[in-house]
Amino acid sequence: MSAAARWPVWNEAVASSLLEPLLAVPGPLLPALHAVQGHFGYVPAEATQLLATTFNLSRAEVHGVITFYDFFRSEPPGMRIVRICQAEACQSMGSEALAAHAKARLGVDFHHTTADGAISLEPVYCLGNCACAPAILIDERLYGRVSPARFDALVLAEETP
Amino acid sequence: MITVYVPRDSAARSVGADEVAAAITHEAARRQLPLRLVRNGSWGMFWLEPLVEVATPAGRIAYGPVTVADVPGLFDAGFERGAPHPLRQGPTSEIGYLKNQERLTFARVGLTDPLSLDDYRANEGLAGLERALAMTPAAIVDALTTSGLRGRGGAAFPTGIKWRTVLNTESPQKYIVCNADEGDSGTFSDRMIMEDDPYTLIEGMTIAGIAVGATQGYIYLRFEYPDAWQTLNEAIARAYAAGVLGASVLGSGKRFDLEVRLGAGAYICGEETSLLESLEGKRGQIRFKPPLPAVQGLFGKPTVINNVISLATVPVIFARGAEYYRDFGMGRSRGTLPLQLTGNLARGGLVEKAFGLKLSELLYDFGGGSASGRPLRTVQVGGPLGAYLPSSLFDTLVDYEAFAAVGGMLGHGGVVAFDDRVNMAKMARYAFEFCALESCGKCTPCRIGSTRGVEVMDRLLAASNKTRELGLLNDLCDTMTHGSLCALGGLTPLPVQSAVKHFPEDFGLAAPAALAQSA
């Protein structure tokens, strides 16, 4: 299954309807970006103009905000996003070796998506699971005590739900 | 009817609590045993997770760590009556790790169903808010000052003084902002409060609003905590439905509204002025201070901005009295600190203790030494900006001033332990790398200094004559410490220089004496 099957293609009318409830909200830009990315999987280039017009901001301001925050993506992600914690507590329990294993296993580096569009691999800096290190997040599901073998089991299982 | 508890905390779920809960439900049905399954918070004994408890006439009996495969055997043994089994840990309240804590902020965590307001009320919940509603704003602020509570986010600034400034600043609109951008590695106490006892945070923020005259609160939560997002939103909805939040807090006629906002993966947004910028919908860049947020904060209005633990501690201070809280602790560190034992420790978890215990008690009596069985070589306390302390300093007392005296920082109470396989030069280099990655870019010492730091570190490690590079490193650290606008650039030298000072051999430096001469 391709990534496109999970995420809808850009549609300005749909995007506008997502932003509509935020017009009366103070400081709406982050909630708006979360709404757009939550629906489309990323923040398409076309969204910048729409966000600027909707909230009476310059395109430069909107672009500046999108690019400041690591979470917002300018390209569609894979079917699943796998985040491996690389912060100190997980390092103390072998997260660097886990990351190396994951990269070899998936054939991609951090910030990339596998060729079949199945998995995007990302580093993350602390998932608050430091007493069950090393930790990973698959989409919104947290896993702890992740050995390379457990990583394979989880990622393979997640690939074929 | 048997009552079984399986935590819903994301750390417990991360090691299989959901699957164990499902297996227990399935097995009970198969044996035609009527079951009441409670998804409680985690007690914070993570090496025992998933920790299953069963209610018996003798209290709650704990079994753990339980896997799906263990479940039929537990029923065979009669665990629903608290019967013996290899995984039996005894009565939960008698487990040494818990019994030897002083849980004030975390009093309900593990005990209750986090989303049950009935559970919350039955366990001292809302008592603090009811007391506060009967007090004048000035009296509330006085009581908080008397309690001695200092900001638990890391800066340890007296919370009462912050509140007083906001109270005394005239404005038609004021805000309460909760900093839930818990980005420090080795910390999860904020996450646990939000997932395992969310009403205490809601109650604390409401008391803050009543105290300073703010009607709107925001919780700024990091996206890395999806479970906390769900739980907080559900708890807020229930609090509105029960009249705890909204136009008339507990029927007092006083308004307090609360909303959760999601961050987007910027460590710097844990710094309070960056967080406010981000809440306003901007890049999370540092603001110059003054003006302080207490005077000109969110949208330019007076704003109380406190960490989750600070706000979650407010209810117990009002429920039991400021003096009660103040009488825990030592020196200027009053009350208790929820410490988080993480990294290479046999028994990682949440330990809330009055200030004044030794770091070594945490590492060995609670933590049980390393998970790997090898000697502990160093601990980093206070997150990625905290110092690396060698074993010769493990006698340091958990106290803000005692940590400062040995060149460390207690911060948010996170303790990350490393065994003797750690390469301290790599950790020092990582500190610069992390700073470069997360710098907001506003000030030069942090934006440029962090990248130069990685380069100097690489040259130092490769050099045969280290003196020149070491001099450069110390110069750079001096510039970052004194020239950065906020703690990110200002404290990055702390892990770097503590690593060089205490572990010179990892940098190819002969001995501490040689270092002192060249510095």
C-alpha cells in the first residue's frame, strides 16, 4: 500500500473548513498547522498561502513558523512514522545501537522514508519513558525496552496490521 | 467479584499493560469469574511494569512484571485471592521502594483511576481548591510563599513571588500557563501527573487563577506525549461537566477556563519566553527579559508560567496547609521533589522524597545500582544541561544549593545513570550537538558557539598537544555561559566542562593536575 492511500491529497476547501473553527482562537497558527498536518499528513506548500490569508499573516511569517518546528513536515510521511529516542537516558541503554540496527534494517537514514513508502524513520529527543529505555514511538503508540529483536517484531507487525 | 488494577500509564502500556489487561479480562471470562478491571495510574516502579494489583481484604496485592503468558498461571495460583506466586511482590503499600517515599504531589498516583473525579474527591482532591476559594487572593499568595515552594521546572524560583507579581500587576486580562514541555532526557514526572492524576494539575491551575485574578489557563504540552494529550483533554471535559472549570468554579461565581495546546518538537519551547511566543503562534524564540512574563507575558498580559509539578503541588499545600508542606525538606529547599531514576539502573522509577537525602541513596537504595551489573561511573542530574557527576560526588545531598555547590544542577529532578562503558568525550560532544540542534538562533553564543563547540571537541580529541584546544574550549564555554540569552546556551558548558573536569582520561588528558595547569 502506498503512503498516498493513508493521506488524502491536498484540497483547499477541506483545509479551509479545518481552519474555520480556529478563526476566533487567540494565537491560532500552531493549532492550525496541527489540524492541517493531522489531516493531510504534512503541511503542503499550498497551505502556506491559505494560512497567511486566513489569519492575516505574511507568507514569510507562516513559512518561518513551519520551518522552525521539527514536527511539521513539508513532504508526505510514510504509512507509519517510527521515532527512536536518541536522548541521554536511552543512550545509556543502547539506543544508538538500536538506531544503527533500524537504519540497516529499513535501509534508510533518519529523516527519510523507505522506498515502498511504508515507514518514515525519525530521531526524537525524549519520550518520557526513560525508566524503560530504549524507547520508540510508532505513530502515537509508545514502546519501551526495545531491543533490536523487539524492534523487528514491532515494525514488522506494524507493517502488516 | 474480583477487582484487578492494571495501569494505563503510557510507560506501563509501552511494555505490554494493554495486552495483559486484555488477557486478564479473557481469562476471567473463561473461568466465569466476575471481574472489575480498573486502569489506574502507575506507581512509578517501572522495573515491575506491567504491575498488576488485586484487591483483597488485606489490601492491594501486587504482582509484576506480568506478561501475557503469565496470566493463566496467576489465575491457577489463585492470585485473585492474593495467593503466592513467583511474581508476587506483596502488599503494594509495603513495597520498600514505595513505603520509603514521602508522596505529597504524587499521593494519588497509582492509587486511583486518573479520570475518575469520584476517586479524586475521595482522596483529598478539590479540598485545596475549596480552601482557596474561601481565602482572599493575597492570603492565597501568602500561603504559597509560606510553603517555600520553588519552581520545579528547574530554575527553582520561589513560586509565591511569581504569583505576587502577577497579583499586583493591574490588567483586565491575566493568564495562567502551564509549562508541560518536559523535554529533558531522564524526566517523566510531568508526564506521569498528566496521565495518572490530571485533576491535580487542573486544580492547581485553577487555584493559581483564583489567586492572581486570571480567568484563562493554557497547558502547553509537547507532541511527544500523545497519551497525556488524550488524558488531559478528557479530564478537562469532565471537569467542565462537573463544574470544577468554567463560569463558576465549584459554584463560587469565579470563572476559570482551561485549554491544552500542543507543541511541535522544539526543546527550546521549554524555556518560558519561547513557550509564550509559541503559544502566540510564532517561532519559539527567546524574549529579552525584562519585562518579566509576570508583567508582560502571554499576548503582552501578566502571566503566571509554572511547571507541571509546581502547579500540581499547589493543591496539597492548600489541602494540608503551607506549614505542613514547608516542614519537609532542608535549608532553602522546602517540601518534596519527585525524582526520576532512569538510564542504567536496576530499578528505574519515580521517587518522591523530601529534600535532603543523598544521591547515593537514590542510586543504590532505591535504584538498586546499575541494570547491567557493572559499576556506575557517572550520573547526569537535571537533564541535558546538567553536570555529569563522578562517583566521588554521589554523597551530594538532594538540595538546590548543595548541587550548585558541587557545580551541578538539580533541575527538574531527572537522574540518568551510566555504567563504566560510557565514553564521556562522546557525551560532552553530544551536549554541544544537542545545543546546535535545538538552539532557537536568537543569540550568537548559543547559535554559533554550539557548532564551534562540536568542532573544538573533535580537534581536542584528535590533537597530540591538547593545551591550545583546551584553552579554546574553556574560552568558548566562558562565552556561552556569560553571553547566552537563556539556559540552553548558558548551561550547555555544564555537562561539557564537568565531563572534562571529572573524566579527563576520556579526552586523552593525563590527569586532573595537568588540566588545572593548562586552564
